[in-house]
Amino acid sequence: MNKITWADIVFCVVVSMAIASVICVWLFIEAIFEKVAG
């Protein structure tokens, strides 16, 4: 088993935040489109 390093933890956190940001932006855009479409 490899030891988990701080680099691994930071990488996981950054990736998780990036995915969460993409999902939030996607939901936000979808909501705007629904309002525009009526």
C-alpha cells in the first residue's frame, strides 16, 4: 500500500471542488434557460 501524501489529499480536494463548481454552473445555466424559455 502506498502512503497517502498531502499532494494526494490536495489533488482530491481540488478535483472535488472543480466537479462541484461545474455542477453548480450547469444547474445555474439550466435554471436561466428554463426562465428564458418560459
